[in-house]
Amino acid sequence: MLQSSRQPVCAFGVHYQRRQMKMILQVKKSNLHAMSTSLGFGCRKSIKAMVPIARPKTSINFNSNRNLMNLSLGRHTGIRKHKNIIQSHHRLKSTNTTARTRNTMTEQYGSEGKSTRDKMNEILLRQRTLPIPRWISPRPFTFTISNFCGHASFFLVAVSYALDDFLYLRIIAVAGSTSMLFFTYFHPHGRVLWLPFQWNALFIVINSYRIAKTLYYQNMGNRLDENMKRIKHDYFDMMDITDFAKLTSIAKVEFYNEGTLVVQQGQQHHYIRMVLEGELDAIRDGIKTYSLYEGNFISEGGLHAGLLLTGSLESCCTIAASSDLKSKRIRCLVWNRTELIELLKREASLRRSLKAALSWDIVRKLKGQRHSITDHKVKDPALWTLKRKEQSDDRYAAIVQNIVNSKIFDDFNKRRDELDHYRKIHHIDDESHRVALGRCGWSEQEYIEGRRIIKHQNDNSV
């Protein structure tokens, strides 16, 4: 009797495969039921008609070792698939339960059952229609507030780039970053974009700090007395009120009586002064070279040429309160040189405006010296010219001494370039430059190299 080519089927394998297919069909039915409910179809017969009935294959050959191995592997694979199916079924069930609970709370309590974020999501992500005449566009224009905030952010940032005013620029930048916060947190895709959200929050903090600082100095400038406001208007007209408030915040006011000695010739001093009221005389070896009036600076040390010298400078003349005053009151605004230079290094706009004010001050001084000659206030013009020349050379030598005593090599190279600019302004020739270096103990080659060569007496080492 011929034997059939098909082998008998294992009852356990057939039973397990049938149970597995039954679970798959149940999950598919539940998914299709949820889909049909959301689409408005509730007919179970239509769902059953949509699910094809799959029957397991019952032909398994047990005579081959390969088939036995495949059956064993298939059993373990089926168990894993069964676990995944059960987990996905539970997740779907919990999601549906949460959705039903939320809908029930919304129906019972209305908007009270929603969180603040859900309310904001509804407001910002709701599709809105902009009424446009049909002759312009037959299609309605739809938008959301979230998308509008995203476009408004880029528009405000572009506007801030076109502004020159420092305060308005930062205010509009803060508004643009705030709009971007709303767009990234209530994004149309439903996910919070944390990376741009955090960066824009940082931008808001930085700009808000600078805005508060500017408003603080503006308030300080507006609270200045009428005399200081007049000084600002007459001699610092190119300077902003906030920069002028910063400049005066680190200064103090000094009062002098008639004939008081302010600075002694040859003395090291650490201060820069500006005359607020009264008259002072500049005296070189007992010869009056010029007078200082309201708005004139004292011992600025090449600051108008960009020389940011810290520390002390040697005075090239004596500064004393004038003895022939109509008013006995003399006031000066005083800055510590190092504190002022540190402020100018931080504030670029203040540095530029102060350099402009100092340049105008030099022009006023030169005109005052010319009037002294034309009004015949100078008794010996030749001696007066000689003392003026000595005073100018000593001033330059004091500046050179401050530069060569700098301990920072990079700072020395920068000061050297600024000193060349000062020489061009004041017509300092090479001979006067060599004399000034010689007074400091430097040669011209050492000045070019930026370091001083010291030879020991006991040996020839350097």
C-alpha cells in the first residue's frame, strides 16, 4: 500500500498556531473597531467582512531534523510575537480609556477639566480663516496663532537689524524672541522644540539685562542737576545721556580756593581733571603758559589720540588756582586715571565720544593761547615760546615713560602704535623722540624691539 507524502500533523503545533492567529484577529478587530468608530461606522458585520480569515498551514514534516529545528525556532518567535501583540493591545486599550475619560470630563465639567496647556493649545493651534474677497483669491486663507507668532518673530528680528538706536534694537529683539517662545512651545506638530526654546530664553535674559542697565543710566542722567546738564550740552553734545551718566558716575567733585596748588611740576599724579567752574593757570618754571577755563581738561595724557594710559604720569607744569578771580569758587570734576581707562575699554561708544570732546578741548586751548599773544598778555614772547616747547617735550617724555614701563608686551605694542599717531598729531620729530627715549634710559632699537637690554657689570651677559 502506497504511503501518503504528507506526514501527520502535530496536534500541539496546530493548536498553538490557531491560538496565535486568533489573538491576531482579535487585535485587528479592536483596531478596526476604533477606526470605524472614529469614522462613524459601527457595524460589526462590515468589520468582519473587512478582515480576511487566515488558516494555518497544517503540513509539517517531522522526519527532517531541519524541520524540527525550524519548528522550535518558530515556537519561540511566536511567543515573542504573542507578547508584543498583547503589549500593543494593552497600550491601545489604555489610550482609548484615557481619551474616553478626558471626553467624559470635558462633557461633564466643560473647560474646567482641561489644563492650562490644553487651553492654550486650543487657542493657538485652532485653524482660523481670514476673510478675503473672492476677486482677490477664491481660496480662503487659513492660519493659526502659533504660525503667526513664528512669522512675527523673524519679522521683528529683521526690523531690529535695521535700527540704529541701541535701546529700541534690544526691545524689539526681546519681542521677537518672545514670539519665538510661543511658536516653539505650542508647535503645530504637537511637540515642544526645546533647543530653540532654551536659546531664545537665554537671548531674552541677556537683552533684558542690557535694557535694564540702559534705562538705569538714562534715569541717572535725567536726575543730574541743571549745571551738569548744561556742561553736557555745551561740551559733550556728541555724547549720549547714558554715556555721560556713566562718565560722571565714577567721578568726584573737588573744590579749590584762590591760589591753591592743584598739581606740582615734575610730580607723579594719577588723576584726570575737568574744570567745572573758575579759572586755573598752567605755569612752567614760573612762566604762565596758558589758562584753563570751564570745560578744559587737565592731564589727559594723550587720551584724545587714543592713548589709554593707566597708572601715573609726570606733570609737565604746575597747575594752580588763579589769583585774579572775579568768583572765588573753583570746582573740578576728577577721575582716577586707571578707573576711567577701564571704563573706556568696556564702553566703545563712550570712548569715541570722549575722544571727540577732548579733541575740541585741544582746539579751545590753542585758540586761548593765540588770544593771549594777540591781546598782549605775554610779556616775553620768545621766553614764552621756549617754555611752551619745553612743556610739550616733557609731556611727550612722560607719555613715553608710562608706555615703556608697561609690563605687558602686547599692551606695549598697541601703545607704540598709538604713540606714533600722537606724534603725527603734535608734530613730534625723530630727534625729540630719541631725547624722550634717552631720558627713560631706552635706545631707539630697544623701543622698536619692545624690550630693554640690560648688561651686567661683572660679565658681558645680557
